[in-house]
Amino acid sequence: MYHFTHSKNFSLKRYYTRQCLQLLLQITGLLIILEELNYLIMKKTIYSLVGLLWLLSSCTSSHVNAKRINQAAFPVGFNDPGYILLIQERTSGLNHRGMNNYLRKAFRKHYTGKFEMASLDEINNEPKYRDKKLYRFVLTDHTWTSSATTRTTTSSGTSFEYANAYLLDFFLHDRMEDKTYPSIGISSNVPAKAMNRVAVTLDKQLHK
């Protein structure tokens, strides 16, 4: 009887030990998942904050240095009031929705001509934009980033890189002539500043 009870207790101990080990493994797995989720949330938050700081930087002056403007960047006939300027929207990239919204606000504030914003896919495929006599000119942004990058590694071992330098400028494309013009020359490392500058610069071209 003693041997039977001892064997039974030993089996129960082994059973509960296995259960405890499985529970510990599950808890460890959950902790790893939570750490990764926390990293992803923090990464998204950091990227959003970076984008917000770029857009809401105090250096958002619309002042334009006339000496920097590339006069070869403007098509003949751009100031024709019969045209509607198409501004190409971003569909990807860091805070692209915020960038689109700020660009729209900049043009509403500084540009007195008619304009519409659309994605490249919409410009190429929407029936209304096939009218190149009306929607003749397209404004597109262009960015430069340095080849040098900084790598950051998190506590979970995941790493990501970001460019050390960034510049934003814009250029025009004549759809009727199928001709792309050079950058306007209002580049800035603060996106909001470049957006205000391009709206002011193109508005001046309207009144020449």
C-alpha cells in the first residue's frame, strides 16, 4: 500500500511539474510577443512624431529667395488661366497622408489659380484627367536623401535605418508636350517650408 501511494504521488508531481513548465513557456512567449508589439507601437509613434515635427516645424516661412529659383523650370503658357494645375499626391512613404494634407493647405493659402490633387494612378486612368488641354501641367515632388544612414537597434534586437540628410523640391511636367522640366529650386529639409515656397512661387508665375 505504501509503495502504491508513493508511486501515485510521484506521478502527480511529474504531471504538475510538466504543467508548470508549459505555463512558463506560454508566459515567456507572451512576453516576447508583447515586447515586439511594444517595439512596433513605439516605432510607429517615433515615425509619426518625426513626420509631425517636419510638418509643424517653426521654420515654415513662405519666403522665397528669388536667386535660387530656376527660371528654366516653368513651361511657356503656365500662366494661362484656362488650365487647372494637377498636383500629384503621395500614396506611400513616411506620413504621406499628412504630407498631402499640408500641401493642399499650402496651395489653398498661397496659390490663387485652379488646382486639383490626384494620385499618379488617378491621373493616368481617371477619364476626367484625359483632357490634357485642361489638365496640362502636373506638379510632382522630388526628394533627395544622403547615402549615409544611421542604424538604431532596439532592445528586442530589431534594427532600422534612416537617412542623415533630406531635401524636398518640386518640378512640373507638361502633358501635352510630354516634357518634364527641371526642379524649381525651392528645396528645403523642412517639407512644410518647401510646400509653402512652391505654392508662392507658382502663384507668382501665374501673374507674370
